[in-house]
Amino acid sequence: MSAVVSLLLGGARSGKSAFGENLVKISGLKPVYLATARGLDGEMVERIELHRARREASTGAKWETVEEPLALADALQNCAYSGHMVLVDCLTLWVSNLMEAGANVEREAANLVQSLDGLQAPVVFVANEVGLGIVPDNALAREFRDLAGLVNQKIAARADEVFFIAAGLPLIMKSKD
């Protein structure tokens, strides 16, 4: 039997990460933060630090942090141990990183879904829902939107529970009960 997989979708700054951090906190398991973001500029470094500080202040726990912008399936296999709970933040940046690296996003997403079977620890994925706005005006942005949506669909299909977060409030889209 595989561990529970959760997906948290929502817009930017909707409260997805904080909701995920709380899910980890109430589990009572050892928290692991699997970060896909890269601090490529000062603003992104600042965002990463704010996330880290909020995470530890709000949960009162010392999180193990694993940084992996590309090889997400491998990283999960290496940190999802019994007694832990993994928060992956976020799938959307992972898609962006894969595109920038010239990787096959669909194949990587299939590998990620396959890697979830047999994990020993529950996993919470955070992802932006980028398909609710206007159609982007350029091919690269449309490809990103399409691939992010595809990844979200693949993870949602495999997930035991899916939440849509807006204004910090969760809407249950799929429940394990």
C-alpha cells in the first residue's frame, strides 16, 4: 500500500504553501521540505528565505530541506521515509525548470507519478493553477501553461486528495474518505 498523496492547487499567493505546511504539522510526522525553486536572483532568494522562516515559525518544527530543481522523482525516493511527511513546493517551478533544461516534461511527469507507488511517507504537492486566466500571447507561455496543466492533471489523477486553495481557504476537490 502506498502512502497518501495530496495535491494543493491555487493561484499565486493563495495560501497553498501555508495550507500544506499545516497539513504536515498536524500529521505529527517529521517534516521534509522538497524545494524545486532556484535562487537565481535577489528577489527569488528573498522569497525562498521568507518561505523558510514562515515554515519554521508557523509549525514550530525544524524542517529537513532538500533542494532539487529537476530530478524530483529521485529526490522523493531518497527522502520519503517512514515517519516523515514530504511537502513538495512546487510543481509549477519544477515544470519551468524542466522546460529551461530542455527536458521532456511529459516523460518526467510520468516518471514522477510512477515513483509515488511504494513511497513510505505521505507527500503533499503544491502547484499553481495557471489555466484560469487569458490565453497567453506567445508560444512559450502557452506551452508552459499547457504543460503545467498536464502535470497537475497527472498528479491529481494519482492523488488520494486534492484541494483548491483560494484566499487561504481550501475547497475539497477529491477526498480520500
